[in-house]
Amino acid sequence: MTRVLIIGGGGFIGVKLARALAAQGALRGKPLARLAQADLRAPDPVAGAEGLALDITDADATAALIGQGWDVIYHLAAIVSGQAEAEFDLGMRVNLHGSLNVLQGARALGTCPQVIFTSSVAVYGGDIPPMIEDWTALNPQTSYGAQKAAAEFFVTDMSRKGFIDGRGLRLPTITVRPGKPNAAASSFMSSIFREPLQGEAANCPVGEDYPIWHCSPRVIVKNLLHAAEVDAAALGQNRCFALPGRTDTVAEMIAAMRKVAGDEPVSRITWNRDAVLEKIVMGWRAHVNPQKALALGFVRDASFEDNIRFFLEDDRA
Amino acid sequence: MTRVLIIGGGGFIGVKLARALAAQGALRGKPLARLAQADLRAPDPVAGAEGLALDITDADATAALIGQGWDVIYHLAAIVSGQAEAEFDLGMRVNLHGSLNVLQGARALGTCPQVIFTSSVAVYGGDIPPMIEDWTALNPQTSYGAQKAAAEFFVTDMSRKGFIDGRGLRLPTITVRPGKPNAAASSFMSSIFREPLQGEAANCPVGEDYPIWHCSPRVIVKNLLHAAEVDAAALGQNRCFALPGRTDTVAEMIAAMRKVAGDEPVSRITWNRDAVLEKIVMGWRAHVNPQKALALGFVRDASFEDNIRFFLEDDRA
């Protein structure tokens, strides 16, 4: 029997992951004994799950909830890039100290539970060669990236110590994400598809040549499930690595939307540059060679056309 | 006028740095208005300095002491590698949280003071190409390395935010260090020269082909002084980089000692391998191409013979 806790279980990935777990009813070859979605406000759980309230900046509360006993802990909770940039101390509290609270809580179980941590491609950037390899320096250009990158070291180190069985996944930008725009600097990378596909206008704040390293929600959920299945020994010493994604420019992605959904949605995009946002996202990297993840069996989208189709099937409001 | 605080000012580098600062009486072209050595126990200060007690794990005490006002803060204090490996939580408290307390204290001054942070070549290792370049991933193989690497991200990020003017220097192994063996896994890298040169026996726990990336205390102090002089704009976005050093094997270093000090000291070395220690130090890297530091004017030893001579001149007990 397997007990699975999703921290950040109220976010859109957390919900999709919970739904996928409930649907398959098992993980690592064992039936689910317990499935919980924890978030700052207890989420409305998916069928088969519980919704729990957890503030990961509260070390005692985090230790208590994790202390109930879990075999696999997904830690997806974070202050997103734009907000962590605007509110430095809040980002530090949640993304660094909160993540440490989760890791220490998992360690305290004494059972070496799996902790699957979502990091981000925002850990890369700056004066490093254009193609990101598995051995390329993390060189974050934002506070969010710095906090994620720092937390990664403890996922790996605490795994080496045998405290946890950590797996840190550097997610590409996830598009098309459902819902509303948020404070992530990458928010437009979904808005310019999601809003037009729902009959609304959206602004693109960067030029059409801007390249994006991206992944669909459906493939991310598949990779998060796979992360729990990978043999610990196969991961090697460094437990953190870039997930596969695709590199496409805004223009290529819009062409894909046109192919799937016709001309009308494209006409709803406006093009007003935003210098502040552009400065953040130009610090990100779009060319990644995720050899380690591919060797471990993680997957990527076949095309952005597929991704548009997934959105229309799964998420259109 | 310049006010300089050395945290970890009671350690051997801190003392040498304080002495060098007091001797030159100025930094960044301005006379010293205040020079203080802070450590867990207030150090006996060098002539011209004050000795202050500071526990950097105490956020309030750290904020209060730093709040007195400083233009340049050297943060050299750390739990060394062997001890941080044995006492994980202590290492986290001092090397990560203590460093964050120093950075936050400096930020709270509101004057964007210089913070010169000593990181370590222990941030490298594992599955990365043999030669460390400026863009090579930090891939620590020890808790000490993980804690230093994580702190580096905040030196850079808080500099980008304009909170501090940070400079993070990845020190090579410093040999020949004066004094007694300590809990650093690298302790033998000084012992096998220091003890024999002082008429005592010392054990070498690794084979003679083991390569070491090293630097003399005299050159480290020179580089720490230089770190305060480098123009902030020249540092680029990533404020942390490897200092220059030399790569020599144990055999080459012993040959250098023989050349300077004759056969007698070499005969005092015993050769008993230590598997635990070897596992730690084999995770370190000895081949580094410190282009950024060299371009910024940091220097390295001309030879290990020089280094032996420096020890005989400066430090022999």
C-alpha cells in the first residue's frame, strides 16, 4: 500500500496529478492507501483524495502533517517567479525555508520516503553556453530561480545522506495551463493561447522570435508519475535534472494554434511589449539537452499542435 | 574612511587577513576607520583591530552587530567539511542559515555594503566533465559543499537586487595552513607538510597520485584583499567564481618539500589509507580553469616550493 501526499495539491498541476493518481489507483506497483492534496487553503479534493490545509512556512505544522506517514511526497508548492521577484522575503520563506521544512519533515519520518520536488528551468541563465547540458551551471537570474536552485542542493544532499529518496525535476514552462493569468512571469506563455482559444483577447509582451522551452500539462503529469517509478540507483548522485521539453518560438507556437484551431483565435492576440517582464524572461533559457531525463524514461510532447489539442480536450473553460 | 568586519575573524585566515588589513591601513583607497574580528568567541585581535563575539546562527545578534555599520564584511565563518558531514544540522544552521543571517544583516544596513563570502572548491564534483570551467555545474558531494553552494545563490541574487555588493570566492584547498589538524577532510593536505616541517610525524590517508587544487595562505589573503578592490560592474551577474589555484599531486608536493627542506621531513610521513576520508576527498575536483578570476586580476602561487617557503617564513611553530 502506498500513501501519497501532494503539497501544492490545490494548484492546477497538483489537481491534475491527484486526478491521475486517483484514476490509476496505484503507484510503484502498490495500491494507494491514502491520497491527499495539501495546500495553504485545504483544496476541494478530487474523488478518492483528501484535502488538507498546510502552510509550509510553519515548520511544526509541516512536521506534524508529514509525520502522519507518507511513502511519496510531491512538493509542488511555490511562490511563482513574478511574485518572488516582487516580494523577496516571501519567496525566501516559502521557496527556500518552506522547502527545507518539507525535506526535514520527510527526513524525520525515518523511512526514507520519496520526495519529488518541482524545480524549474528558471535555475538556468546568464553567462553560460547557449545549450544547457546536464552539467551546465545553475545560474538563476531571478530570486525564484535562486530559491529553487538552492533547495535542489538539499534534495540531493539529503538523499545522499539517506534521509530521503529525493527527485528534483526542473520543469519547462508549462503551457497551455488552464485557469487565469497568474503572477508568474511566464504567465503570457499560456495566456496567448488559452484566452484566444476561449474567445478572449490576450497580449503577447515579447517578440514573436522569443523561444520557449515548454511542456504540456498532460506530459508533466505523466512525468511526475514516472518520477516515482524510477529506480533510485538509476538516478545517480545528483537527484535533480531538467525534464524533457520542446523549444519553439512564439511564432511557431502560434502557427500550431492556427493549424489546430483556425485563424480566428490568432487574431485575438495583441502585441504590446513589456520591458520589465521581458527583462525577466530574456534571462531564461530555451535550449536544453535533457540527456539524463531521457535516459531515465521521461518524455516530451510530440508537437505543440498536440498540446493545443490537449488543452481543447482537457481544459477549455 | 572604511569600516571592515571579518566574521570568522578568529580563524587562521581571518587573523592573517586582519593583520594584512591593519598593516596596509586602508582598503579601496580609503583609510580604515574600524577593523573588527568577530568569531564565536571574541578573538584576541591583531594590533589595530577589535575582537567581537558573534554567533551567526543568532539572527538578532547578527543583525545587531552588522547594524553597527560596515562598508566591507568578510564572511569566512563556517563549519568545516568533515564536521558538517558528521553533524548535518549544525552545518545547516551555520553554513546555510548563519550565512543567510549575515546576508540579511548586511541588506538591512540599506547601504549596499560589500559582502565577501568564502565558498569552496567542495561545491564541485561528481558526474561533470573533468575540467571545471566557470560555467560548470556546482555538484557538491558533501553537505558542506551543498551548504556553501546554496549560500552562493543568495550572494548573487541579493547583489542583483541591490541589497548587497556580494563577492563569492570558491577557495582552493589552503595549504600549508598553520596550527593543528582540524575536522576538515582536507586537513591532511596541510598536515603532511606542516608536521614534518616542524619535526613531527603525519599520516597521508590517500595515495601519492591524488591531485590537489591548492593555494597558499599568503596568496589567499592577497586575493581576499583584491576581492574588495574589484569593480562591481566587472563581476557580472554571477558574483561567485573559483579563485585561481595550482593542481599538483601529493607526490609532486612532497618533491617540492624535499627540494626546499631536504629529505628529513619527507621521512616523517606515514601512508595509511583512510577509506571514509578518501571517499569524501575523491569527490572533490582538482582541475579548474578559473578564467573569470584571472581576468579580474586574482592570482595564484608560482610553485609549491614557494608555498613551503612561505610556511617556513610565516608560520612554522
